[in-house]
Amino acid sequence: NAGVTQTPKFRVLKTGQSMTLLCAQDMNHEYMYWYRQDPGMGLRLIHYSVGEGTTAKGEVPDGYNVSRLKKQNFLLGLESAAPSQTSVYFCASRNDSSHNEQFFGPGTRLTVL
Amino acid sequence: KQEVTQIPAALSVPEGENLVLNCSFTDSAIYNLQWFRQDPGKGLTSLLLIQSSQREQTSGRLNASLDKSSGRSTLYIAASQPGDSATYLCAVNTGFQKLVFGTGTRLLVSP
């Protein structure tokens, strides 16, 4: 049981390049989340999904797109990376009860030059 | 808008001390509160989850309390060890598929 995994672990992009971050979970969780963590700001929710085929905007969605084609995977895309998107990105998942805890992946450290 | 504050931002203690980390939130309408540990360059590890109807939760040397009416939670660490050195984050579940995080307390336990 690997839990929540993220690929890649590190990435450096140039401004304007695109990339996709992959999150996978093997716990059969319905809900999945993408957060970004910046110094002094805590984690902020980018997008989330309440089930396969669904996505919704979080607190800071601009510049990102997501897809949930399979229940176990949640993809975060940057179409045209900007230096302001330099951050550490965390994926999380949880079961379908609102009382259940979220489980986090190890993070992806992204630098945009 | 829910806001979560953690005080202190950093704490340094000698090994063996008991310590308390504080978390406060502005809106008492929460489903639960979760405490996490984050090691440098790593992801978040869930330590304790307190439901809104509970007053406290314990796991080993950790005890977390919740006072919804006053918008406060504390994480008590007994007999601290150097291995406890990490950043501790609290997050409140507001429903609406959202965790609101504090900015964390960076703990250093020296031998």
C-alpha cells in the first residue's frame, strides 16, 4: 500500500513552458486535492475533485488546470509556467466522509526561472 | 473567512521538556481539526485528528485538545526528543472540501 505518490519530485521549468504533475493514490479514496506551499503562507488549495470525472476550483486556481480521468489519479497542469508558480506542490486524498483525515503525498518542488 | 494562526512560529527546547504548541482559528464552525508534522523537504504526516464533537485525542506522547467555542487547539508533546524536531501544522476542516492551514510552528529539540 503506497498511499499517495507524486511524480516528479523535482522540476525546473523556464517561463512559458508547460508541465503536468501526477498524483496517484491506491486507497480507493473519492476525494483528491492539490495544494501549494509557499514560505510564510501555509498550504493553499488549488483545485480538488470529489470523484472520478469531477473537478472544482479551490482558493488559488488561476494558472492551473486539473483532470481526474481515473479515480486513482489526479493531474495538475501548468500550461504556461510563471515564476510566481515556483512552490512546493502537495497532493492529498481522503475517503468520502467529511470527518475523515486527508493523507498527503511527499510533494513536488517546482522552480520556474 | 476562516483564518488559522499558530504561535509560536519557532520554538527551541532541550530534550526531555514537555511543550505546548498553540493553534487558533477565527470561525468555530468546523468539522474537525488535524495536526500534522512536516520534516524538512518532506510531505505532511498526520499526527492527530479531533472531530468537532471531541475535546481531545491522544497518541503516544502526543495529546491534542480542542475548544471550539474559543477557537483554540493545543498540541502537547511530553518528554520531547531530538527526533521530534520538525514543523508542526494545524489545519481546520471547514467542510466545503477545504482544509485551512496555519503557517506552522518550527520545533527544535536539542540533545
